[in-house]
Amino acid sequence: MSSIQLLRPLLRTTRRLQQSSTALRWHSSAASGEASVTEGEQNIINKLTQRFNPSKLQVQDVSGGCGTFYAIAITSSEFKGLTTLKQHRLVTTELKQEVANIHGLQLKTVPE
């Protein structure tokens, strides 16, 4: 069996995953009118924007829209000089109510 034949199933799977995945939504003042933002995403965006004044903020409901798992990437000067653990604690403390009602949170914080 050639190496191409061995890789074919993997390539098909990769293509399916690429087609089925959704891109993270970038949220800023310019993109705040985006109609595809769920209510849960908007609540998180509002809280994080108010607390951290981020230069970049990505929020995505990766649970398929049911609001049980979120992926968040945030860049803020509030994180400068803090360890990653402390940055994550700040964010999860701010989202305490939301975190209590969801099953998972993927978090990436970046100091500015």
C-alpha cells in the first residue's frame, strides 16, 4: 500500500473537520452589531469589556449554540505583570455567574 493510500482517510477527515468548524468571532466596537452573536456570548462580551477594556476579545459558544461551553481569548493591559494563573482567575471571577451555569470554558489571556 502506498503512502498516499494510507493518508487518504486522514485527509478526508481533516477536510470534514475544516468544513464543519466555525471561525471565532472577533468582537470590538466596530463589530458589536454582529447579528450572529448569541445572548450568552453578548453577556460575556459586555462583562469582559466593562471590566478589562480589552484591545482584542474573542468569544464563541463552541457548544453548538446551547451555551454550555465557551472559548474566550482576551488581550488587555490589566494582565500586564500577572502570571497566567492570576489572569485566568481575574476573568473567571468576573464571569462567576456565567461559569456556574456552563460545563466548560477555554480561556486564553494575553497581556498588552
